Amino acid sequence: MPPKQNKDATQTKRLRHNFNMTPELKDFLVESRKKSGNTMNGEIHARLEATYDESAQRIAAMIWPFIQKLDQDDRAKFADLIAAMARARA
């Protein structure tokens, strides 16, 4: 009989790391998590991973001047649009 496989054997091993954050940062993450549908851990992981994606960084650098000109409501709409596009891609 073959050895019993760990149910997580097909997933990439993840290392546990605890860190502190400000209440304001946590509030931002909670709101982002709700919009993206991620777990809190998933949202943190996705955001950290995106910081190392060079193409995403180039795109962010290009659109940042335009985003700064938007009012808060339009920024939220834009963020919702980007999140919806990301979910459709996944």
C-alpha cells in the first residue's frame, strides 16, 4: 500500500510569520479583503506578491498620476473595477 499523502502535498509550502500592523492598516486590509473575496491571509499574500511583480509595478507607476487626480468615490470605483478584472482572470 502506498504511503498516505498529506492533503496539502500538492500545495506550495507556506512558512508562518507573525507581524504587527497599525489599526489603520488592518482596516484597509479588511476592506480590501471584502472587495477581493480573499481571506485576510490571502489578501496579505496577494499584495506582498504583487510588490515583486515587475510588470504590475510598471503598470502601477504609469497609472498612479491619474489615480491621484480622482476623487475618493472614483478611486473606489476604479479599485472595484480592477478587483473584478483580477477575479475574472483567476
